[in-house]
Amino acid sequence: MGELEAEKHVQYILSVEKRKDDFESLLMEHLRINGAYWGLTTLDLLRKIEAVDSDEVVSWVMSCQDQDCGGFGGNVGHDAHLHYTLSAVQILLLFDRLDILDIDKVSDYVAGLQNEDGSFSGDIWGEVDTRFSYCAICCLSLLHRLDKINAEKAVDYIVSCKNLDGGFGSIPGGESHSGQIFCCVGALAITGSLHHVDRDLLGWWLCERQCKDGGLNGRPEKLADVCYSWWVLSSLTMIDRVHWIDREKLAAFILNCQDRENGGISDRPDNAVDVFHTYFGVAGLSLLEYPGLKPIDPAYALPVDVVNRIFFGK
Amino acid sequence: MSSSSSSDDELGGARIPIGQRPEWSDVRPVPQDEGPRPVVAIAYSGEFRETMDYFRAVYLAGERSPRALDLTGEAIEMNPGNYTIWHFRRLVLEALNVDLLKEREFVDHTASHNSKNYQIWHHRRWLAEKLGPEAANREHEFTRSVLALDAKNYHAWSHRQWVLQALGGWENELDYCHQLLEDDIFNNSAWNQRYFVITKSPLLGGLQAMRDSEVDYTIEAILANPQNESPWRYLRGLYKGETNLLLNDNRLTDLCLKVLKTDCSRVLALSLLLDLLCNGLQPSEELKEVVESMRHDRSEPSNANLAAVICSILEAMDPMRLNYWAWRRSNLPSEIC
């Protein structure tokens, strides 16, 4: 199993930032701002965020903002979407540069996407999903503007997506899925509504996600994948049930998914690495209190020191 | 709708660069704005860059034309995950009043090799909403074809549930669930859909009307594969909020007994039994004997209560979740200790 190749992962992320002309980066073009959030948060957890020029990143992020609606696109000139807007706000917070943002303009955009039933659309085209409830609630809370939405209705909608197994789906009736569970539990945690979660029932379902190889899966009978080291583990942490899984076996599974030569983490052992899974692997290890990593906040998906700065001014 | 400028995989011929097509000679392509500093620039290459440069030109000009529609088709073919292209395509479709059945053919084609792409499914829903209830069966056929390749595709299931509720077509849904479970009894998505159907279908009378026959169906599935997590959870769901019914249904304790007497994985049977005991079930002598016979450590006093014994057995049987079972043992309701 061996140790975390922290230095190699730093080099890998920095090289992805510089490598612009291959096929993968072309396909990533439209969600570049999400990729930047994953990469930069990973660097911060590895205590190496100073390796990037913050002014460059911040000015690029700001150029992704749609001046008319106030939301952010995935890249310069792209349409605004809640998911990209959350990533933009998170990146600015990593660098403590919220001063550059017209907070009311952004938060009006986010609040404007709430629907009558309390749910949120991702953009003006109206796709509804509990992922967007999370994006909106997390974003507004980070901006201290939760009062701009009807939080009670937002919570009611999320609760309407709860299933018989204690988990949550994307819409009412949708199958429980670890990614959606993170979104719903995260939004409930942020709004102080965790009493709606049946912690023991959900905790049991979540710990049943640990497979024989030590990794976690997203739904019953699916293969383990490093990304669930974040979605499942953060949810278990928020409901205080993380000790119900075998943490050593999970850490070993994540470490086994590293590319020890060139850095980066893959979805499962011996597959190709990407920034997305590198983030989820490192964030998962952070929740497991792996030595040397900054602790990460399970609800806001930002380093704890960043979250403390936002809410306690420390 | 497709002109000679369509992408090569449709026509089998070589793709003509857009810059060499006469119908585009009046348009100046617009390269990606790299932001104030070029350090984070993307060096686009080849066809992709050219297509996106022309796309930006028509997008910025707000051009709602047949050639713009064709161009979005090419751009989507190259990168179906880009929200902006889909968004613009819908604006063009609305402006040109295009035959939406033709648009559905386009989406069928695109979705067939991108079945996990959020944008395509959203576009499909937009389209079905415009086509109305007559489109229901065609949409069900479509999700059926996607689920035939990947029976757990989350997007397909979400779309199917939306179509059922918005446009109808419930008639054969329970049969369809049964068919999928015949193919793979471990398919949690099909179990979830089954619960959706019995609780929401306007044709079946709801959970109360369906409970009895569903319990029999589920027990049969469990006995065939006692290690299958999904039907055990489904069974609990059938008694949601009805603890008395749960405790008084002898079929459940019989099920636990039967499974405990086999050589199969017995974790899930013990777990249900534990929940029943915690809710006040009075165990039969036979049940007590079967559980006692499973104890690894016979040195503990045999007068320990049955729920605590079950927790100890589970701690040994399911070491990955040892802490969970230990927690259950230390949190047994005081009435049964």
C-alpha cells in the first residue's frame, strides 16, 4: 500500500493546469471552473496552494462571470450555471478574495433559481435536481445570504426526496445514490436541519457501501470507486457515523489507486488518473485524518481553516 | 435538417472544414476569449477549435438559422456536455419552429452513445414536454432501450419516472420491474422503481392495497438470494410507519428462521431479527435456539438477552462493520435488556 505521494500529486495537478492541448483538456473546457476548484482545493489540502499565482486565477475566475445575470459559467463566455457559480465562489474563498465579488448580484442570481416547491433549477433551462439545492444552499451560506431564499421550503423539498433506506435521490422517488446523499445531507447540515435525517438507518446504508476490497461504492452491487471515498465518507462524518466503517481498509484502497510514478489518483487500482479522482482521494484521506493533510469540512467541501475564516473571521 | 456539412460519421465521407464551406463564407469565427491573462489559456486544436469558433460567432450574433442548427449538431457531436450549445440549440429550434419529431431522431442518435450525459437527458425532457402525453410510450421505449444496456443508468430512471408522472404510461410498469428483476434480482434500481410504482401508480391502489402480495413477492426473492441487500430493505419499506403490522406478520419471523437454518450469508436475516426484537417482538423458543446455536463464544452466560447475542454474532460475522454492530449492542432499548 505505501504512503501518500503528496509531492507527486502536487506536480500532477500543476502539470494539468499547464497542459492545455490534449483531448481531455478540450472536453473539460466547458467545466474548467469545476476542474480548477478540484485542483486548487487538493493543492490546499496538500498545503501547496501558494504554488499557483492567485492573482492570475482570481482574474480568470472573474472573467467567467456573466455580467448580465451575475452567475458564473464554466469558462470565459459560457452560460451561467449554479454548479459553476458554487465553484467560482469556493475558489475565491480559497484565496480569501471575496472582496472582488458583488455579493448581492451573485446571491440574487442563485436565489432567483429557487422554484415554487422549494427545489432549485440548475440554470434558466429549469433542470431540477437535489444537486442544485446543495449548490445553492452552500453558495448562499458561504456568502452569508441564506436569508434570500425560502430555506424552509428548500428543506421540505430535500426531505421529499428521502427514501425507505434512509438515503436520498435526485428527485422525489429517485433511487438513493451516495452522491445525491452528500448533496442532501450537506444542504440539511448547512441549514441546521439534520434532524430530518434518520442517522442510524442512513448510517447503516452508508456503511454497507464498503466493499470487500475496502473501497466504497455509490449504490448496492456497484463497484467501489475513489469518488465515493468523498461522497460516502463526508455524509457519514456529517451524521457522526464515520467510525462504523473500516477506515484502515478504505485508506489502503485509496492509496492503492495512486499513480506512484507521475502522480494523480484514479477511480480504482491501475486505471488512468484524473483531477476529479485526485481531489476525491485526497479529500477522503483528509476526512480519515491522514497525517500531513489539512482537515476538510464535510459540508462545505473546503479546508476547515478556510471555513473558519468565513464564519469566525479567524 | 442535416445538410452536406454534417459530421463525417453520419455520411461516411470526409468532413469538410467549416471554413471551406460556401454557406459559411460570410461568417468570421470567434476564438475563445482566454480572459485577461493568457496563462490559463487552452490551446485548442483542429476540428474542435474551428467548430467552436464558428459556434461562438453564430451564438454571439444570435443567429437563428438552419445552418446555425446544423452547426450546433456538429458541436454537440464533438462535445455533448457543453450546456451553452444545447441551450442555443433550443433557442434556434423554437425560433425556426422545427418538426420536433425530427429533433427526437437527433437526440436518439446522440443519446445512444452518451447515455450518462446530463444535458442530453434534459434536452430530451424539454422535447417530451413539448410533444405531450402522446410521446409517453415512445419515451418509455427509449428508456427501456437504454436500460437494456445498463439497467442502473440513473438518468434513464429519472427520465422514466418523470415521464410516468407527467405524461403517463403506467399500465405495464410493474411487469417491467418484474422483468428486470428476473434478469437481475440484485438490481437495486429496479427495486426502487418497484417501490415507486406500488406507492405512486394511479392504477394499483397504493401501498396499503399492494402490501400483502408484495410481501410474498419479496420473501420469495430473499429466499432465492438471502445475501441480496435490496429486497431486505424493500421489505422494511413495505411496513413504513406500520410497526404493529411488521411485528404481527408471522411471515417475517418465518423468513428469518428459514434463512438462519441455511448455509447462506445470514447477516441480513439477523439484522431484520434484531430490528424486530428492538421493536418488541417476543421470540419463539425455536428462534432462540437457532440463534443460540450460532454463537461462537459459548462461554458467555446463555441468559444474555437475544438481541445482545445477535449483535455479538454479527460483530464476528461482519468484521468490516464491527463498530456498527457494537454500537447497536450498546444502544439496545432498555425495555428488552
